[in-house]
Amino acid sequence: MIQLPTQTSQSSSSTLLIRNAAILTLDDEYGFIAHGHVLVEGNVITAVSNGSAPETTSAVTIIDASGCLVVPGLINAHTHSQSATLPGFGDRLSHPAFMWLTQAHTARRTAEEIRLAVLLTAWAALGSGTTALIDHFPGQRCTGQEIEAVLSAWRETGMRATLGLRFFDAGFDDIFPAPGLIADDLRRRLEQANLLQPQPLPELRELATDAMARWHGRDGRLGVFPAPSNPDRCSDEALLLCAELAERYDSGIHTHLLETAKQAQLAQRRFGTSSLGRLHRLGVLTDRWSCAHCCWLDDGDIQLMSDAGAVAVLNPESNARLGSGIAPIPALLQAGVRLALGTDGAGANDNLSMQEAMRAAATLHRTSQSSRNSWISARQALGFATQGGGVALRQPNIGRLAPGYLADVVIYRMDSPAWIPLNDPVSQLVFAETGSNVDTVVVDGEVLLSAGRPTRFDIQGLRAEIGDMVRHLRLRNADLFAVAETIERKMP
């Protein structure tokens, strides 16, 4: 599909022309152009127009998109690169068992193994039309070497990636077995193998400050957010540190929030208020927060989110897969809460297809809503996955195809049954497409996927290296697997 012209002009600022395309602009009216072109200069869209492109253009790269649909890149506002190797792992697990087994699969990785997981995540994301994401990493206590490894790997992929630097300086009470549930010898083994010991706050401050100072905003594609594993797993001082760092580096703050009923109960017991009530009481709840899951919000929580301008990042498929809860999407919308969409990690969702996440968000509540007017529409779901994701990433200039927006563009082939005939491009993108028809992906004006294959890294070699990595991890983490399997039996 990509064609180089016979003559190019190096003096021209035009670098990329997509022509002969159907175009879904996602402007204020969800505009659709049946036949038109998109012109990119550097990393910015400069023209989106009907009809044929001017013959005089001297773009360095020309993409003939005949028979294709051009759409803004999708934005995955919550995933975990460390879980990239876990599609299909574990079924009918409790949330604690899932969390402990995830530890066994993802802990103690080398820098190269962290890189491989990022490349696998990028392949899955690009291959299904995602151009930007928030990577909530890692799953355990982190080191400077691990932070360097994951950010260097994201830079290698070329994607628009924000590292949600996941941390905690308090316990994981929501997944640790209650006293008396397991034998003393197993508890000792669990404590010995536990990589979830709280990380001292001075250490967290040093790590986060260094990462944000060196990486936040680098290349225009990378970001770093302070990102509590969960507010309830953090001290007041750690949450205040998040607010301080976010202000200093003008970043967002990312977190898991009220994913399970047990988390909601523990927050009330420990703090005398909800998790959101605690953030509000501390004075840190602002529009910088993007909060993944949000399954167990009450009316007061929803109002707090709306008043603060915080973003709820919906993860409908992973919540259903783990049976952890259902986010109150209609109530959130009615209250004016800003919404984005994520897949969660491949261990909880099995894939990184934002099309499936959009379909789930749109259909999840329909049987419980008596009025069809309150159903989430395909256009709303697509908005969560584009402009809503841009809000979560604090990048308002992505998520549309319009002059002045950054050139994050996806081209879908329309030669499959999902697109024949073309009835409604928005509905078909949300309800019919799976990501399998993605042909070309452009991020920041650069082609990162061509004919369905990444341009920056070799997927053949990646396959073999991932297989070796998984085998080595199973041997290296034998103690963690033994503990996780026991927890699975003891914590139904």
C-alpha cells in the first residue's frame, strides 16, 4: 500500500500523503468523507479534504488507501506491558489468586525480558489500531534499572506511550489471605516469596523524580505519570507526593480504583470514607487523575469525580473476565464524568483489542436500561477510545483527524465481511471490526505498521525470544508459582 514517488523534494515540508481514502475524521460532528485525502507535514496533520490530492504535492511518502478507511488511532488508557505474555492464562480465578499467579509470571525479569514484553505489547496494540497507551508498570517493587528498561523499550517501538509508574508504600490487604485462612507454614512461605513488600517513600521519591525529569515529554511521544497501584495501597504522604510531582512536571496521575468490592469495604474500614473521599479529603483529587476500573463507586464518589474533572478509565472486558464488577457507565455519563477506555493487561483480558473494549462498553448495560436513549451509543464508545483517551493522557491534540492535530492515523482494509457493504463506519468500527483488518498505522507522522507488520522491530525473532523467556521465568520463579497455586486452592 505504501508507495514512494519517483521524485521527491527534500525542501518540502510535506512528509506523508494518504490519498484515495474514505475518512472518518471524528471531528465535532463525527464527519465522514467518502473519498478524500490526509496531508501530514512533519508530525502534524495539515489538511483533511474531499476529493483527490493536489497533483503538485511532493510528499516523501505516499499511501494509496483505495478501498480503505482512515481513522484516528485508538487510545488504550489502561494496560500492563508486564502481562503481555499472559493471554489465556487462568480461568475462573478469584481476584487474589489472579494477582498472585500474575506475580509468578511477571516478577524478577531482566532488562531484556522487560523489553521483550514491551515489544509484544506494542505488536498487539499497533496490530489492532492502537497508537497511544498508558502502561501501568511494573507489578512489583520497581528499580531504576527496570524503569530505564521499560521506557527505553517504548522509545524503541515509536509508539505514543505514557508510563504509569506503579508504586505502593503500604500493603496489598485486598489480596493477602486473612489470618486463619491458610496454615502458618504457608503464610511464612508467602511472606518469604512476597515481592509486594511496601517500598519506602524516600526511595519512591527518588525513582519517580529521576524518571520524570529524564523521560517525561521525551521525543514528544513518551510520558511518565506517578501511578499508585491503588490509593489504598499508599500512605497519605505518597498520595501527596503524586500531587507534588504531577504539578512540578505537568503530568497526570494514574491509578487502579475500586476494582473489587473488597477494596471498597477495606477503604471504608481503614479511612472512614471511600477511596475517593480520602483523595478529596487530602486535597489531591483533581483533573490530573485517570482512574482505571471504577466498578464500586457510590453516588457520592461519582459526584466527587465529576466535580474534580477526574477521568474514569473503563475496562469492561477484564472486569467481566475476572467477575470483579461493572462500572456504572450510564450514571458516570449522566453526572458528566469524563470517560476513557482500556483493555487492562493481556492476563486479565487476553488481548489488547480496543474494538472489543468499545463493543463491551456500548453493550454492557443495555439489558438493565429500560430506555434505549440511555444506552451507550457506538459514537460515544468510539469517543471514549479516542478523544477520551487523549484526555487521560493529557494530550488534547490526538484522537481526531483535523488540521493541527498530531498525525496518529490508522488505515483499515474494507475488503472483509465486517465492512461489506459500508453501512455506518462508526457502528461497523465498534461492533463489526475486531482489529484484524488494520493494514497501516502512523504515529506522530511515522509509519510504524505496514501491511500488518511492525516497521521498527522483528516479530519473527521476538516470537522465539518470548518462548525462551517464558521457560526461564518458570524455572526462576518456581517458588512463586508454588505459592500462587496454593493460594488458588485456598482462596476460592
